[in-house]
Amino acid sequence: MQLLDISKQSEEEVAQIAELMQEMGRLRDAERKVSEASARYMKLNDTDMRALHYLIVCENQGVTATATDIAAYLGISGSSTTKLIDRLEKASHVIRTPHPTDRRALQITVTPETRRAAYETIGKHQSRRFYSAARLTSQEREIVIRFLRDMANDIDVSHADWIDDE
């Protein structure tokens, strides 16, 4: 059984594609290491880190975030979200305040101290991505965008008939 038909590619093309796949692996490894180091620095688990990132992005975009929004973003239950927010609040990472337009809901925001710590450490490190992209020409960025979009679509789990959706 053969997974790939490379008969239409030259040896040079196959070598270049292999190098591209290797570099994508290096990028995933680098992202994983940064994520793990960030979680250790902040003394949080991966889900907590994802929640804080979501809240910071919401605040940057002027969007009010609620527990329901966090649950939907993380794909976790309401009770798990309550425990997560309780844990983050106890560690002084988030605060609950009345929602500005919905009296029944609470707004969840990141504390200034956590925002500052995230920006001065993880944020500075992650901002290097921007500079990598800025070094490309507009045309090169369009090619990379198309490649990444196509790759994400091609490897989406919806194409994997071997995955049990239960």
C-alpha cells in the first residue's frame, strides 16, 4: 500500500517538499515548547492558558467575555468552565464583574497584573511571529497564507473517516 504518488515530482521537488514538512515539524515543536514554558512560567495548565489568551484577545477587540463564551471557545462544559474561572480568580488572574448590558451575566476580565505578565514575557516572545511574516514580501505572504489555509483544510479531522465522532 502506498500513501503518496510522487511519480509526477522530480527528486528535487520531493526533497524540497520533505524539507518543508520537516520545517513545519520544527515550528510545531517550537510552538509546543513555548506553550509549555509559558504555562510553567504562569503556573497554569494548557486550558487555563488558552482561556487567558482568549480573554486578552476579547479585551483587545473590545468584546465582553462571559463564562458561556469561554466554554464555547474552549469546548468544555459549563461546570468545567465555572471551576476554571474559580481557579483563575483564586490565583488573581481574572475578575468577575457585572456584565455591562446583561444584568443576568458576569463579565470575565484578566487582571492588570496577569495582562502585564503575559505581555512582558509570552507576548514579547510570540510577537516575533509578526517580524518573521514582515520579512516576506506581500506576494510571499499571499503564497504562505494560501498554503497554510489549504493545509489546514486538507488535514481537518472532518476528512478523517477513521475518527469516531462519539
